[in-house]
Amino acid sequence: MKFVDEYRDPVAARSVVARIVDLAGDDHFKFMEVCGGHTHTIYRHGIEHVLPEGVELVHGPGCPVCVIPMGRVDDAIAIAETPGVIFTSFGDMMRVPGSKGNLLGAKARGADVRFVYSPLDALRIAVDNPDRNVVFFAVGFETTAPSTAITLLHAREQRVTNFHVFSNHVTIVPPIKAILESPDLRLDGFLGPGHVSTVVGNRPYRFVPEKYGKPLVTAGFEPLDILQAIVMLLLQIRQGRCEVENQYTRVVRDEGNPRALQILAEVFELRPHFEWRGLGFISQSALRLRPEFADFDAELRYAVPGVRVADPKACQCGEVLKGVIKPWECKVFGTACTPETPIGTCMVSSEGACAAYYNFGRVHREVAVTLGRSR
Amino acid sequence: MCLGIPGQVVEMHPTHEHLARVDVSGVGRMINIGLLEDENVVPGDWVLIHVGFAMSKIDEEEARLALASLQMMGEAFTDEVEALMTSPTTMTTGPTTRGDGERWEF
């Protein structure tokens, strides 16, 4: 396990942190990590506590569970409660609240809601239950969407007629653009997402430096990866450069996974617009099935309410997702809203900023000491 | 759902080129490798598994790193591994038979 130790080595972390302190000087920098996996690492390892005060991390909208608006959960429940339907979903989505409860509640009321690990499991349920209609609640960025696409290709090939997909797949670039255009947020750069970049590559982020003049560094998930990516961002700024760089070369290639992109394009097309929790409607930011796959499209088959539902007044997920406030600054954080009884989506998923802070925030000061520095 | 779990390819499916048997924490599971079609996956390779699909090829060191990170996640990780281990798709050994008798294969 030598390599692991290398990435957790307090001495190495200390020297990288010293570099950050040195590069940041007396200036203030605000960087956004787009990916929920990064948010998790940051809280898990107390990274915010080893950084100098002038370097602030803002947690972005990169958790696909957290960005699903309440109206879409209501639509999912409406489909699930249609007689004869077996509704399948990843476990993460089961507790996400809609305006009238969540999928677990629908299950308790008698709907046949089943948890699946893979979209292929959902397809298998359809094959095993030819008399029932099986709907798969598809969520996720470009990391997950190719898996749904392959499953649909299989379904078509095997002429399965009782399998439908309720697509809520979203794309990573439009929300970054929306954040860059948001007037209430001033950012100095981005930590680019890890896993989603294995599919899309680094090229789609070029507009960030080119059009908006902000650096972006794709980063890995180890504490040292994050710290090194921050050094790379600061170096760009100090050297007057502004570009897309890749810290996570161990996994991410510039061109991404062309095969996965090709399969995505074969099955999905961009929606004109899609609502994101906290960010509102963003044009061309989500995927729906192409007309060739209309027979598999749950939205065409079922009468879904399709009503936009405003988030509960007390919930400030929107501000958290845009990085305007920190999780603990939300009025209901840890009181009315906890991982057991979440009001907002950020508290549901383990990669949501609120759940990550709730689970690890209280211990991360001690963890920070092992990383070399505490303030 | 967002987690990538590392596994090592043990053998390719004899008749289905997009399937491979992968060792995940000591347990053999069937994984779809269709997304890595152009990457010449061979036994011994390490892959990151996401919802039953190999998402990317990684090296052994990255696999160790990813596993160590995941283990620190506690429940989120054990839930995901349990889901993977009990998924009917990954537990399959190959072709299945359709309810109506017609041959149906993944």
C-alpha cells in the first residue's frame, strides 16, 4: 500500500500546503469544486482546515442526486403509482423528497418500487415480468448516462417492449456556464470533476478559460490530488496563465472515452431546457431519449404531472449548490434537515455538501491535524 | 451510485465480447465492458466499475488508491459493494432464459 500512503503522507501534504500558503500570499481566492466526490474528500479529510484563510473552497452542483428538482420526483412518484408498473431506481434517489413525500413513501403506500444497482437489473426485471411495465428512474451525469444508453440498446436489440426509461440525465458543462454567469458569485477557478471527465475528457472545459478567463484543473479524489490541483490553479494565476490542466492524468484523458460519447449520442439528445434544483432552468443541460427510442420513453408513455414545484421556503439547497452559503449557514441545517429526515437534496446523498459536512464536519478538525496543519 | 469500485478482470466471456468476469474484493462478478470496447481489455487489467459497467481502465496503483478511499467512506461504500454483489446482472454467468421461453442474452 505504499502508493496510498504517498497520497496520505502528512509530510508531503504539509509541503504542498506550504506551497499553497506561499502562492496565495495575502490575497483571497475562491475555487469551486464541481464534483460531489471532491466535496466528500474535502470534508472527509478536513482539507478546508489545512488551507490558509485566503483560499476558500466552494462546493458546486456536481452531485446528480442533489440537482433533481422536486417536480421531477413528483413525476417519478406519479409513474410509480400507476397500476401495473414496477418502478426501479438507484438507492440514492429513494429518499429524495418531492412535494408530497419520496419514493419510499410511495412504496409504503403500495407502489411496487424496487431498488436496483444497475440499469441492466431494471431491464432484467422487465424480461422476468413480461406482464408488467418496468420503468427505470435514470439519473446521473455523463458518468452514468452511457450505462443507461447501453441498456436501451440491449432492450431494443432484444425487442423488450415493457421497459421504459424516465430520463433525468444531466450534462456537466451547462451548470458550470450557469455558475460563471451567476451575478452573486465571484470565482477564481475550478477544480474540474474526476469521473465524469473520464467520459467527456478535458476539451469541453476549454470555454472556461477561453470565454470566462478562469483556470480549470481536473482533479483526482485523494486529499493530495485536491491540494496539488489547488497549487496548479494558483500557479496559473501567479504566472499569468489561464488554461485547462489535468492533475488526474492517472485516469482522465483529454479526449475522454470516445466510445461512450458515441453511444450517448446514438441514444440521447439534448433537451431544450431542464430545471436544476437551486440553479433554475438551464438550456440544453439534460438528456432525453432520441425519437428513435420513443417506444422506451417513460415521459411519452405515462401522464406525468410535469409541474414545477418550488423548493420549501426553509431549504437553502440552491444557495449551497451555487456556493453562495456554506452548508452550516442554512437555517435548517442539522436541526429540521438531517440525513435521516432530509428537507433538501444536499442532505440526502453522501456526496451532497450538507450530508458530507454533517457526517464529517464535526470530526474533521482532528483529521486535519494528521494532514499536517490546523488553524 | 456515483462511486467507482475497482475490480480486476479475470476472464473474458467466451461468447459475449462485452462481458468479463471481474474480481471485486475477492468475489467474481460479471461486468459489462462495452464502454471499453476500443481499449483492448485483457485479463489482469484493472477497471473502475460503475453501476455494473467498466467505466475506465486504471492501473493497479490507482485501484489500490480508489479502494482505500472508498473504504474510508464507510457505509456509503459497503452499501454500494453490497448492491454490486447482490445485483442479478453481475451475478449472472451468461445467457438467461426469457420468461416466455425465448432465448434472451445480456
